[in-house]
Amino acid sequence: MKIDLEQVRKVAHLARLELTAEEEEKFTTQLSSILDYFEQLSELDTSDVPPTTRAIDVSNVTRPDELQPDPNRDAILACAPDQDGDFFKVPQIISEGDG
């Protein structure tokens, strides 16, 4: 499949890109090559391949969530405009009738 210069200009306009004539020619060739590659890929039989979200299996690396007291607790509470014992006191934003 070939992309022509007008299609590149239309995409550039939609993407709000200002391309030089040299860039338009370059992108015309590159986008055509990309579409040719996708045409090659579409010829592969993927009927037995399960859908995936990633090419490789990755998982998020997280640490265990462990509750620990903050060493600067009193300093943090001292910055509060209003407090009730060991808690920040804030204005009520939802009445009992809301919900």
C-alpha cells in the first residue's frame, strides 16, 4: 500500500504538525514502508494465538505494604490548621443526606 503526499499532509494537519517539503517526502516513504510491513503481518495465521496486551510477560514490582509510624508525626500534626487529638480536623463536605 502506498501513501501519497496529500495523505501525509492531511495527517500532519490533523496532528497540527508543520512539515517541510523534505519531511513530507520522508514521511511519505516511511509510512508506506510501515503499511507494507503491516500487510506482511496480516498474512500470518494467528487463529491459534491468544490475545495479549504485551509481547512479553511482565508484572509490577512492588514492596509489601507495611504500616509504620511516621517519625515526624508531631511536627506534621503541628502544621494542621485544626486537629482533634491525633487526627487532622477538616470541614465537613458531605452531609448525612448526601449519597
